Amino acid sequence: MTRQELDELLDGALSPEAAARVQAELRTNAPAAALCAKMQRERALRSAALAGYAPSAEEAEVAAVRVIAALAE
């Protein structure tokens, strides 16, 4: 099992068959289950940290200008 598969499981991006296979492996693979739990905690912390963030109008404008400039390159 790869970290990418765990990411896809947590994202809900796996097919039902693939998700069932990964979940079955997690039940018998303690290190993979621990990694998956750690990834879930990290996602929850990131989500909580970013939940209240909204850029100011100035920050949004600066970001937009940078993105447009990067796309023009």
C-alpha cells in the first residue's frame, strides 16, 4: 500500500473496490493503519487551521496578480 493510496482513500477518490481493498489491508497492517490515522489527524489540523482564514482584499489581489503573471510566462 502506498501513501498515495491512503491519500486517495481519505479523499474519497478510490473506486469502491479499491477502497474496500485498502480498508481490508488497514485492518491487518498496523503500521499502515497508524500512518493512515496520522494522515487523518494532520488533515483535521490543517482544516481547522485554515477554516477561519479568509484573505483580505489586498491579499487576494496580490495573489491574483501573481497567478496571472505566472500563467503568462
